[in-house]
Amino acid sequence: MTHVMQRTTPRRVKRRLRPFLVLGFALAIFLNAGSRQAVTVHINDRKVTVFDRTTVDRAMTKAGLSVRDGALYSAGRSVLLDDGFNPPGIWVNGESGGRSTELRRNDTVLAENGPDAWEKVEIEKVVIPSGLPEVEHRLWNPGQNGLDEVGKGSHSGELISRTNVVPMVPAAPEAAPVVALTFDDGPDPRWTVPIIENLKREGIKATFCVVGRQARKFPELIALIVAEGHLLCDHSETHPSGLKSQSRSEIDLEVGSPAFYLRSLSGVAPGFFRAPGGSINDTVISAATSRNMRMLAWSVDPRDFRGPSPAEIQKRVMDEVKPGSVILLHDGGGIRSSTVAALPGLITQLRAAGYGFRTP
């Protein structure tokens, strides 16, 4: 017996749904036509017919109108920097709008090109260095840094103007017959105190390059140095050998720690840093100058730290001294009795040779 299976064909289903599909499509067309009806708008006094909710941009295109962005030009040579810097001005019914604003019946649009603009001129102050060397091995007259006011384009960097407001006075080596006495590695009460007493009797101001750990031991001597009008110089925290071979963080600690301590202790920030043993590189210089300290070296070294006789110390200094010499002596770091004993006669001999005294 043969079984015949009966099924509903897709064609029959489609035939039943077709009236509903046609009705829905017609309804969509009707609704869309009702919401997108033609309307008249006014753009820059031109009438144009568009569909409701057409954007300003499309309406302008239909009206044959266009507006552009305003450009940005450089302040000096008027070089084009940005051709889309300022958007166009668009107002719809008196209120701010944009290219994408949708329009309704009888809307009024005013559209203008974006205004062109020129970049602002920014004024910066530029220091003109007087020309002091990075490391001072002798006395210098520091001169005076100059100051220029420089006008530059804020976007382009074009140079617009440059006005000198403070004249620069160039630094120059000290040519007069004067010298500077400097004392390293203290303070130490055994040697610093008699040296200060001798300087006071002679009316001389000197420079004391103090080691941080010594300053912490004898803060009263730092107070004495400052009270007597002498100059403080940072000579590192621990007096390491080979300072320049250390890491940046170690160098910063050696340079910065005593500088901070001396300022907090005495209220006077050291104006100089002297590297132990003259161990100097760019990192050491940077660590000092970033703390507003100049680098102080020397030009006459009698090697008093090795304990020569007072007469030998005096002879070595007098053999090497010149106008502007910075003389290296010691008031700490060992037995400095020869230096203390040599100082009165050395001052007498220098004065007899026509030299005066000053600090760097």
C-alpha cells in the first residue's frame, strides 16, 4: 500500500501573507512621506526647498552656497599653519548652529566663513650668560648676565622680536694683584679656630670648603665661619676619592646633602662646590649647578696636606702665585699644624709682594 504525505507548500504561506506585506509597505511609505515632506527654508536670503530635517550642510549644497573654515597663519611671515582652525559661523533662527543642524519649515540660516586668525606671540625671558667658566680655577670678575625678551609664534616658533632689557657685562679673569685663600676638609677645632683668629687679626676673608660629616660634628664652627664673614663652600659629604666615577644618585647625595645641611644650619646657602681631589665631570658639574653652586677649583697647591714645613709651604705658594690665584690650603683631614704655623708668614710675604685678598 502506498502512503502519500501531504504538506503545506511555502507558496501557499506566501500567498496568505502577501496582503499584509503590501499593506505594511504602503503604510511605511505614507508615514515616511508625512515626516519627510518638502519645506522651504532661507539661507543667506536665498529660498531653497528641501525635505524636512535636512541638515544645514545639505541645504547649503542645494542652494549652491558654501562656507569654509578659517585658517591660522604664523605671526611673522603669515605662513599657513592650519586651514581648519576656526569653524564657520552658522546661526539657525538667531541661535548658534552647525553644519549638521537639522532644518524645519521656514527656518532662517545665516552662514559665514570662519574667521582667519594669526597665532599669538609669546614673550619669554632669555638669560644671556656673562661667560663664567664651568669650573673656576682662578679668581674671576663674574660680570653680569644679560636678559633678552624674545617674542615667538606660539604655534610656529617663529622669531618675531628680540629686545635686550638687561645688558650683559662679560665675565673676565681677575687681573688685579689679589688672591683667594681657601681651606679644605674642615671644620676641625684644632686648626679651624686658630686659622680664623689669624685671618681676623689680618682683616682677611677666606673661603672654607667644608665636609658635610665634619660640619655635623662641629656645627658651632660653621656658625663661627659665617659670623666672621667668611665664605662657605660645599666640599662633599664624605670626601670620597674618585667622585666622578660614582653613580648620579651617589654624586647627588655627596653634593646635595651638605649643601642642604649648611643652609638649614646657618641660613646661608654655599655658593660654591669644590670636588674632592678635583674629581670633576659633567655629572658632578650638573649636580652642583642644579643647586645654584658654582664649581671652585684652585690654581696654587702647596700640598700642605702632606705635612711639609711651614717655610716650604710659604715657598711653594710664592713660587706659583699670580694675580687672581686661588690658593689651596687645609684646616682638616689630618694634622694641619704646619699650615697653621705657615699662615701668618705667608700673609706677610704675599702683602710684601703687592697682593691683596678677596673671596671668589
